[in-house]
Amino acid sequence: MAYYRQVGEIPRKRHTQFRKPDGGLYAEELMGVEGFSADSALLYHRYLPTAIVNAETVKDERGGAAPNLPLKPRHFKTTDLTWASDDVDAVTGRRKLFGNPDVTIGFVVASAPSPLYRNAFGDELLYVQGGSGVIETIYGAIEVGDGDYVVIPTSCTYRVVPSSPMSLLVLEATGHIGPPKRYLSKAGQFLEHSPYCERDIRGPSEPLLVEGTDVDVLVRHRAGLTKFTYANHPFDVVGWDGHLYPWAFNIRDFEPITGRVHQPPPVHQTFEGPNFVVCSFCPRKVDYHPLAVPVPYNHANVDSDELMFYVGGNYEARKGSGIGIGSMSLHPSGCTHGPQPGAVEASLGLDYFDETAVMVDTFRPLELGEAAEACEDPAYAWTWARRGPA
């Protein structure tokens, strides 16, 4: 993470004796990435974090994914997705929309607390489209609500506790997710040209201590899912410090970069992951050249698939295509896409766009999961021509 944080009680020197009130030693746990060669955090547990008493395989129910065939632009309506039960949680209730070897993208509307869970395969990025709740973690708790991104580092045990139904877009990476490197100094500080900074970031501010024995934790790993039973509750950390921890950032705190003519998507970049980027399109002043065309030009993403999740306002470029709040458009490599017919002329003279969207660009093709097949609008690919196949 971009800066050092300290929460709770820790000793003055790392890897030295730190004793409980009863005289016993707290158990150190170093959580680090890249084999002790990159960011880390040092946590102090009341009990041994290694003490498991059972392990069992859990079947992964979310299924595989199918290639985008025939290759074409596609539109998906997440508002059309349904769940079999009213007690849906943010972990086991996720439905798979898209995936490739680098990232799995899911969606869930969660109303029930999730089980304790950790992803040992890669970082996760949650986007809260609506609702509110608390994400409880071994580092402490973070309150989240509409518009929040939440970065959860690899192997961080957590659970999601909604206070109102939470609509969540979930990215599960096969590596690490963080701010683009071009926004950071060599020391990890956000630079002046970054559209957000440390002041916008929220992390746990105090320990979250829960007592319990024989506690189950669902773990995703490279071979599937395993349920571990721990001798003691993993939320037993009295203090920690370091640069590796879960953190939240609200999309409304992203400060758009604008110009005299249309700015390309990289100015909206918010995160980077292994072979993918995440961008935030926020309400903003648009082009002020007297002959500017505010909406995007037709473009072909020759090296990437472009997935756009529409979460607020009215997206000017695709008016009339069926796109609405909760829609996701997929424009794959190999297809040129651009404004809806008539959108260019309609945009001339506009000086402000009231739109909010989350974009994921992947550098390997996205395949379609069962949830994508369940909520697709089959007419979308033909909206530029205003007619379907002959």
C-alpha cells in the first residue's frame, strides 16, 4: 500500500518479546508479498494463527466460462439477475459474469453476513454499487457504502456484514491490485498528478477482537476451495503495523482529469492488476475547445477487452442503445465500437457529463460465465446499425 499505518498495540521493536497481561507471548504473524521482498504487515495475535483442527474440501459451485462466440459486443443487465434465496451473502452468493486466467469478475446482491473467508490466490477488489455495511477483517473493520472501492490483499481473512442490501461487483485477481505505478513516487507516495491520494483512503483504525473456538474459514486457493476449522477465532489481533492492509476509497473522491479535447481512458485509471486495469468515469467538465466533440471517437481496443459497468447518471455516448444503470457492456478486442448513432451531434456544445461508470480493461479475452448468459440483452450488438441480422 502507499503509506505506513499502525493500529492497536505493538512493541517498540519488531520481532522482540511482546507479552500479554498474563505474561504469555503474543504470536507474531508477518503477512508479506513477493517472498519477504515487498510490502508487508506485522500482526500480533492472542492465539496461534497456525492452529487448525480440521480441513475439508468444498465444492466450487460457480462453474466455468465459455468463449465470446460469435465474437461481438454484448450488453448485460445485472438488474435481471436473481438468486434462489433471500439469505444471500457476499462470498458464497457471488455469480460469475466473466473470467480469464488473470481475473474473475462476479456480482452479488448480498443481504446476509458472509462466512469468514480469505482468498489465498490473489487480491480482491470490491465495488459497492449500492447499499452499506461493514467489512470485518483480521486488521479491523471498515464501514463501506455506495461508491466505495475496497481492496482486500491476498490471504486477508474477512467477512462482509450488510446493514442494507449491498450490490457488489467483485474482481478476484491472480496477483496484486493497487494504484497505478505512475501515480506513485519511488517511496510509494501519491504524486501531485494523481487523481486521488492518501487523504482519500480509509483503512482499519482499531483492532477487531472476537472470541470463539472451532471457527470455520472458507479459503480459496489455486486448487479450489477448502474449509479450515481454527482452534480460535482469527479476529484476535491486538495490533499491527506496515504497508499491507485492506483499504477503501470512494469513487466520488476521484478527481477527473479534463482537457480541451477528448481525454483517453488512461486518464481515468484508478487501479492496476495482473494484465488488467480499472478506470473510474466520474461526473466532470468536458472539452472546452470550440470545435470539440465531447463523446468518445470510434475506437478499436486491439490489445484488450473493455468492460464497462454503468453505475450512475446517464452515459451520453450510448443513449438509445438500451444501456442503463446496472448495465455492463463488453466490447472485445477485434470489434470497433463507439458512440450511438446521433450521439456525436447531440453532444456538441455540452460542457458537463453527469455519468459514473467503472471500467475494466483486460489484456486477455474475457470469457462468459453463467451469470452473463442469464442477463444478456441479445439485441445490443446491432444497435449501431439499428437492425438485426438478415
